[in-house]
Amino acid sequence: MTLIKSISGIRGTIGGKSGQGLTPLDIVKFAAAFGTWAQAKSNSKKIVIGRDARISGEMVSGLVANTLISLGMDVVDLGLSTTPTVEIAVPEENAAGGIILTASHNPIQWNALKLLNASGEFISAEDGAEVLSIAEKDKFNFAEVLELGSYKKDDTYFDKHIEKILALPLVDADAIASKNFSVAIDCVNSTGGTAVPKLLEALGVNNIKKFYCEPNGHFPHNPEPLPENITHICSEVEKGRFDLGIVVDPDVDRLALIQEDGTPFGEEYTLVAISDYILSQTPGNTVSNLSSTMALRKVTEKRGGQYSASAVGEVNVVTEMKKTNAIIGGEGNGGIIYPELHYGRDALVGIALFLTYMAKTDLHASRIRASFPNYHISKNKIELTPHINVDAILEQIQKKYAKEKVNTIDGVKIEFENEWVHLRKSNTEPIIRIYSESDSEATAEYLANKIISDIREIITTQA
């Protein structure tokens, strides 16, 4: 069993012993800590919650909702929802914060509590540390019986979310409808199965082929929208007559696209393409994290803007976006952050913007993809065991490559002339991630394997 407590929330596998897996005791304790923190930060007693379609979701939601009520807080439950929908609902409800019950791309046995502040944005590292401290010290004060909070369900926010997307100046539903696009979608049997068709219909897309759109939580394949996990829909698009394939993860904050010939557009290039469209209409700056493709920098500079890189993590990207007044940003995992709507990764707004781009340029997805610099990213990971000293590994790698340009704001990123490699400890899983990029796939793989070999040698020395 696994339980990971971090500044961004609590995530783990369902069951097992308290403190070792995500058990009811851990869920209640952490929900109480967040509710206590939110009460101290805001005059509002309201908290918005929503969940993806995981099998454990209803159980976790009930525990969280009733814990918050026991603190005297008023719960607005969106039920089956998406991460970006909850993010939009928090400020709309003038709530003190929000909790999204989702383990994002993790497999079926996982769930998590992801925490939002009153702006509907992920809480900062400082605030997250405060929540962890409250949980550690059991600093809760539960309400007496006449001061218990209230509970209400609200299933209107999918429609509100879509209305806000349609109102964006750079989303053109009429242009999309005029093209009579045919689209195939894979929503991994989670809440995207409700939200994505609803959005597409509102945009005037009437030819929709649905795969795995029943929100029952039984993921038909690994839910992370990587090329190796979406072969089924790629095959369907290849043999069908579709203009585009769309894949989202269980909480609909990551977007993967499939070209009309059935080949993946590339999750790294979701942000690149949408940024190119935004920048072609509104000059400005962009941000992505250190593990994202160099192509965004190239596109941004070509359009006359400035590109900045942040540490990995949505909250870090958002902080850098605000600092640089970026008009578009996100992460190379298919996460689009468009501040005109809200400061959070949002696959739904990404879909609307990309379809508008296709409609206005009258280009197939493959032609759009071919217009960008072609880089290859190799994504690898090493499983961690408790005895491995990750900090020591990173320090040794830094020393080994001291003659190169090294960035240490988030793990270690080594930049060569036309390539880079980035290794860092994951915030959500017990692994070290190793990403490398080059304009040559073979070189990217070689770099990754070289660093993995270096790490294994260091681990052997530690043992």
C-alpha cells in the first residue's frame, strides 16, 4: 500500500493500515486539516468538492463532506465533475476553498484529495506545509451540534463551465460548426465521458464517436494519456473518417490529440499548438515547466513573445505565469492553462481552442503539427525504495556534469548544446523521473539511458 502526503494534497492506494494506505482515517484527518486551514484563511464557511468517477470516489466523497460539515462548514458538492470545473466553481461560490477527489492519471486503486484556495487555484507550498502541520498535530476543533455545517448538491457547473468557454473571444463555435468535424473521443470511463460530448455538442460538433464514455470508474486501459496507452482509439481514427481524436485523463485536466491519420499529435505539442494559435491572435508571453519541450520557446520567440520555464507542478507554472504576465502556459503532459478562463489546467478549453485553430486555418491536425519544430522527448522513471537517498543521487549527478549548464530549481536539469535531460523526484509517486529531449529520437534515448546508468551506479555505491 502507498500513502503520499505532500504540500499539494494527499494521495494513495485505497485500503490497508492507517498511515500506509489511503484509509478512512487518513481521509478524515486530512480533510479536517484542510477545512481548519480554510476557515482560518477566509470569512467564508463554504467548501466546494467534486470527484472523478473512480470506484472509491463516492466513499471518499462522503467521508470528506461529512468531515467538513463536522467542522461547521457548508459543503457544495458538484458530484461527478472535473478538476477544472471545480476550480471554476470555487470563486463562483465565494468559497473558502475546494477539494477535488481524484488521483488524476493514476490507476484504479489510487485516489487523492487535491486542494484549492479561495481563488480556485492549487494551494501554495507554504499553505500546503501549514495544512500538513495541522494534520500532524491534530489541531482540529469540531463544531457542536447546533453549529454543524450544511450540505447541498449542485450539478449545474458543467453547463456553467461550457458557457464560460463559449464566451471566450478566441473560441469560435460558428467556425467550428461550419466545418462539420467528425471527432472520436476516449474518456477512460470517467467524468470526461459526460463533459467532453456536452462541450463538443455546444461547439457544433455533431459527428461524435464515443469510446469509454460511461463514467463508471472501470478504466479500460492505463488512464495516463500516453501514446502506448491510447492505441485503441488511434486504430479507430486510422480506419475511420475522423478529423480528430481526443483523449482525456480521469479528471479532464490533460488533453491528448490524435491526428486524422491515427498517429498521436504528441502530448508535448498540445500546449505548443494551442499557444501558437493564442499568440497568433494576441501577442504575449508563455510559460511551461522545465520538463516540457523546447518547441514552445521556439514558437513563442517566433511570435515575438518571451518564454519562461518554471519548476514542475501546476502551482509553479501558475506562479511564473503571473510573474511574467503570460497569456498562455501549461505543462508538456497535455495541460493547458489559459488565464482568460482560469488559472488551472483545463482539457475542455484546450479542445475548444484547438478546434477553433483547425477551423480558422482550414488545416488538418497533421499539417498543424508539421508546422512546428520537431523534437523528441524520452520519458523514463526509476522506482524508489526507502533506502535510496535521492538528494545524494541528484548531488552526485550535478557534480558529474558540472561542466555543462545545470539548473537546480527543481531536481537537476542538464542543458547541452541542442539537448537536455531533467531528473527529479516525483511529487505524486515514489519514483525518480528522467526526461530528455533532442531533435533526434536516438539521441534523446541515449541521453536518458546514460543518466539512468549513472543513477544505478550511484545507487549501487550507496548500498
